[in-house]
Amino acid sequence: MKRGGRDSDHNSSEEGTAEKSKKLRTTNEHSQTCDWGNLLQDIILQVFKYLPLLDRAHASQVCRNWNQVFHMPDLWRCFEFELNQPATSYLKATHPELIKQIIKRHSNHLQYVSFKSHFISALTVVFVNSKSLSSLKIDDTPVDDPSLKVLVANNSDTLKLLKMSSCPHVSPAGILCVADQCHGLRELALNYHLLSDELLLALSSEKHVRLEHLRIDVVSENPGQTHFHTIQKSSWDAFIRHSPKVNLVMYFFLYEEEFDPFFRYEIPATHLYFGRSVSKDVLGRVGMTCPRLVELVVCANGLRPLDEELIRIAERCKNLSAIGLGECEVSCSAFVEFVKMCGGRLSQLSIMEEVLIPDQKYSLEQIHWEVSKHLGRVWFPDMMPTW
């Protein structure tokens, strides 16, 4: 009886193993015969959105279903053209002729375009064939004034955002044409050399909507070789009367001797970023001329403490809610006084520990508690990574 019992258990075990092997074979056969061409188009669409254009084009040749997804309007409403990759990343690049072919077919669907390429002919195809562009970002591209006129002619009623960076062939007259015709423009980003009194007045006209965001990059590559013009105070005044809630963001990458034309009278800047060393004198003028200031970032200043300058900014910039300090110096007492004056409105306070100089009143250990008390939350200075 015992022997028979063991045989019965052994047979049951063999049957269970055989059943598992059969299920495994069935699963493998199913995965090998899965028809990828019948995947839901919504799933394929989400995958295609993550692919560079050339990879999309190759994938569209797999089957008819994938090719249909390749031409769906939703796939082309938002698209980035990156044509400047090195040869090692060629498969991630986008061939200009392929861009032209696709744009001609899907021009009515293009709404959000980001373009970075020296193949200006491809961007011209965008301007000529698109009719409903809402957002356009152009970076490091030789676009020129005639091209912008074509853009305006076809998209003046729909364009709401225009960001231009490193476009040396565009003149102030070219960007003025955009402002004159695109009355729905709400966000604009450009280099300082394109900013003019005429542009600010055009953006301030009654037929133009209120601008929400204006970003100005003030950049100098060679010290002493770039001339920076002055914008009249009356132009800024007209601009801010028309768009009282606009965010005016200015990025400065200048050498100290090039700041002379700036902060000589009141300007409506809300966000200031100094990417290179900026003098005590300039920061002192910031406190006197930027009453709308909301955010201030100073990456470097030198070895002269900024005590008086910070106190002046706290006194006059009543909307200041964010500040970042890098390679500069502030005494612990002055910093505590600055925080006390600004109070709880300082939502962002990023200060490197090396910036704070201990004095007779506060040590680095004490300043943590004192600042936290005035902010109403726990605060620590930022630490420089040791790696």
C-alpha cells in the first residue's frame, strides 16, 4: 500500500510538471506570433512622440497601421527640430528634406515648434506652410527679417509665444514687424540688441494684448567690444502702463565695465540674474531702480561685502520673494537684518555657506536659528559639494 501511494504521488508530480511546460510553450508561442501591427493606435502614438523624426519615419514603414499613426495630426502639433547633432548621433538628427516633406503635408497641424538648425530652408518651409503656429522657439538659427515677415503673414492671428536666442541676422526692425502684426503675442524672449524704444511702444499699443512675459538676454562675449544702447525711461513707462502685471526677466552675462548703460533710472524688472561678476555699485543701483523686483540671483561679486546693498534692496524692493547668492560676501549681522526686513515673503532663500561672514554678533551656528525664526520655517545655508 505504501509503495502504491508513492507511485501515485510520483505520477501526479509528473503530470503537474507536464502541464506547466505546456503553458510555458503556449505563452512563448503567443509572444512570438503577437501581431505588433495591430497595437492600438493610441499606444503607438504615445511611443512615436518620444522618437526623433528620422526614427519615426523608419518606424512608419513597418506596416500600414504604424504609417497611419505617423500621419496623425496629434503627432505634429508639438514638435522639435534638432539638426545640429554631431555625426556620432546621426540617427537622432532630422534630415532637412524629410522635414520639408512632412511639413508640407502637416502644415495645418503645426502649433508648437522648437527649431535649432543651420538649415534655414527647413524653417522657411515652416513659415511658408504653417497657418496656426501658437508657439515658436528659435535657437542658434540664421533666421532673418524677410523670414519673419513670412511668419507674420501666415500666423499673425495665432502666434502667442516667440522665443529667439542666438539669431544674429535678425534686426530690431524685424522683431518690430512681429510686434506690429501679432497683436495676440503674450510671451516674448530675445537678445538685448533686438530691444528698442519702438518695440516697447508697439507692445504698448491699444490693439496689442497685455504682454505676460518678456525675457531679455544681455550677453557679451568679448569685453569692451560690444556696444549696449540705452532704452528711454518713457518707453518703459508706457510699456508697464499697458502691461502692469508683466514679468520682465533679464539675464546679464556682462563684464563689470559694461554695466554703465544699465540701472541708471527706474526700470520695471521683476527677475534679475547676474551670471558673471557684478560690482557693488551696480547692485546698489539695482536697489534704487528696480522697485518691482521679485527674484534676484547673484552668481559672483568679489571680496567686498554686500551689506549695504542687500539692506537697500530689502528697503525698496517690497515684492522680493526669492534671492540666491553665490561667490560673494555678506556679514551674518547684515544678512539677518535683510531677512528680518523681508520676513516670511522670502519663499526661496538660497545662500551658499561660504557667502556668510561671521561677526561679533552672529556665528555660522547661530545664524541658522536666527534666520529660521524670522522666516517662520527651518532654514540652512547651502553647502558646497565635496566631490
